[in-house]
Amino acid sequence: MDPILEAKSLGKVFPRSGGQVEVLRDCHFSLSQGESVAITGPSGSGKSTLLNILGGLDEPTAGQVLLKGTPLDFGDHAALTRWRSRGVGFIFQFHFLLPDFTALENLLMPVRGHRRISDQDKQRAMEFLEITGLADRADHLPGELSGGEQQRVAVARAFMNRPGIVLADEPFGNLDREIGARLGDMLFGMGRQERTSLVIVTHDPELAARTDRHLQLTNMALATAEGIGKGAS
């Protein structure tokens, strides 16, 4: 099966006063439809940078990101906006819910970004709130929700526009282990239901073990976690 997302020979250098810092070098990655992949590695190894490049939030210094074989043009801001709003969903360690909008309204924000909200959109958002056990909290503001409830809304929001891929950066790192495990059940369950591919950056070995494939970012490139140094994946 052809990959839906690829990274070829990615490099990333950040300028620093008096020099520069290289975080990625000749990094390769591929993702198949419906596949889940965990990326682990030491703090500061470039995991979040890689995820941001895959999602079009950051531009590589070298290499390409390909969507179903077509290179993503980082100079085309309209194309990047379409990719970020429709092709990919994001989950971050912090929920980033808009504080003045209800749980239901926050779920509908990805739709509002590019078209008028329909009755079907509202129905889909309410179905997600039911799946996450928050149907009775639809009209609550984020400040009226617990940390775990806020992150449940954030997970559901990532799937709202039916993206082919969801990118998660330490999605449960701010929560205790028990709540994180329950949210992991929800994330993988929604991924299966929506037939969405998942890429998860995590320090949690239990979460990484639940994915189809586990890669480790080390020495600025990716390798299988079970065989570092046997070749990039």
C-alpha cells in the first residue's frame, strides 16, 4: 500500500545567536492509511519539530513532505492552510480550548474555519460528545471542565473535519496515568472508527506499545525502537 504521508531526507536547522542548532538530518518517515505510529526519544531530540513539519506548522531546512506522493509546498500558504484545517488534526499536551466558547462550540471551531456550520456538523459534534461521555457538558465552558474533560474535547476536536491523519504531541503528558490510559482508549477507538492514521509523540512506553509501529528519534534520524542503528524507517 502506498503511504499517505512521507518525509524524505528531512533536515531542520534553527538559527541561534553565534551559530545554529541542527535537530533533524536526513530523516525519513512513512505512514500508511489507518496505521498508528509512535515516535519516542530523549527530550530535545526534535520529536515535536518533526511533528510540526509533518503537519505543515514548520518548514524543513532540507527535504520534502509528500501527501499521497505529492510534495507539500511550504511556500504556498493557502495550500498549507487547507492541509492544516482539513487534512490533518492536531492534539497537543495542552488542550488549547478557547475559554469563552462552550465544549460544543470548541468542537465546531475546525469547521467554522473554512465553511458555514451545518446541522450535520452539529449532529456530528454532539455524537462525539456522547462518545467522550460529555454530552451533558456540551454547554459548559472549558473552565467548568476538569483537565481530563478538557483533553477529551481536544481529542474529539482533532477528528471533527474527518482528517486522514491525526498528529498528537504528548497528548496525555499533562494527566495522571489512569486518566491518560482512558484517553488512550478513546484516541485509538476514534482512530479506528474514523479510519484515521495516527502519529503520536510520547514519552509513555505503554502508549507507544499500543501503536502498530514504534520509532525512536535518535542522532537526528528515525529508527525502529527495537533496532536502533539498523536503518531508518
